[in-house]
Amino acid sequence: MLIAGFPAGAWGTNCYVVAPAAGEECVIIDPGHQATAGVEETLAKHRLKPVAVVLTHGHIDHVASVVPVCGAHDVPAWIHPADRYMMSDPEKALGRSIGMPLMGELTVGEPDDVKELHDGAELKLAGLGFTVSHAPGHTKGSVTFRMPEQADIPSVFFSGDLLFAGSVGRTDLPGGDHAEMLESLARVCLPLDDSTVVLSGHGPQTTIGRERATNPYLTGLAAAPRRGM
């Protein structure tokens, strides 16, 4: 399996290109602010043909390049319905203090083909399988994507802005909710195997085992009673 990732734009948002191997079809995850050039370089380097863009949530730092990337390759974008409005109205999603400085340079709007993600969906794209988990807390429509373990390759978990190395996503933006974030962490992250590789929306790669042992949010949840979650 080939996973090529790079940070892009003013927020250093990780964009990922995932394929079974070089020279095959691929999926693009979170082409955000100023990600277009990096996407095209990655596609050319590995001789990849995109079949879809999939989005962990709708904040502009994760979706700003969706329209040009989807348009250039005539592919759909997948997003949770609760976050779909953010592609056309990023200022409402981020608030004026964060959204306004960059609004003049951003391409906002929806691509021609938008498909909706739902909790528990099994996406089969480019010969790959992704399990979708709705994980609100950072936004109402945040989702994660998990790829199953394959032979000697551990499971891979694209966490978006739910879980980072040593931290979790913000909950002070419109649609954020700390209680929902904790519930999503307990329901979606804690059950995963320690060997699961975490590729987040910002920052370095980590594993669930490392986060279970060191991330104060996960260690606190692991030690607390589940209360029916």
C-alpha cells in the first residue's frame, strides 16, 4: 500500500494520497489550503489516478482545494452532511477572526459531484476499503476513516482533527463540543488495537498504543467508567 502525506497551507494541514500501489488508482484525503500543487506533484511522482476526494470534516484548512482538485480530475468529494455547508460558507464555520484574513485568496463552493458520508459506511474506492465513523466534537460532521490490517501492514486510522499525537482537536469553534469530543474519543478511538497507525489532520504520525499510554485525553478516558458508551 502507498500512503503519501504532506502538510499544506497556512495551518500545515496534512493531506494524504492513498493507493494500493504506485501506478494505480488513488483516494485523496483532505486537500486543504494550498494543497493543489502538492497533490499534483504526488500524483505525477507515483503515476496515480484519483477516483475520489474524501473529507474528515468541513473546515477550510481541510477543504480549500477540493473544488480545483475535483474539477481537474472529474471526481466526487465525500463529506458528512452536517459539514457540507462549510464548503460554501467557511466563514460561518470558522468565525470571522479566523476565516476573514484568508477569505480573499480561497476558492469556496462545492465541486460538481458531492456524496455524503454516514456512520458505519464501508467505502470501497480505488481498490481500498475505508470504514467511516461519525466522530463529532471538533465539528458536528467530523468523521474518521479506518483501513483494516493487511498481511504485515497494520490498520491505518485517518483521525482528522479528532486525535493528534498528545492532544485532540479544538472545541471552541462553531459546532465544537467538548463532551461530544470525549464521547467520540471513547467510542471511536479507545477500542482500536494498539498497533493501529494514526495519521491525523495536523502533526506527526503516531499509534493508538502510544496515545493510550501518553495522551492525557485517552489515558483519562481509559481509566474512567464507560457509563454505557
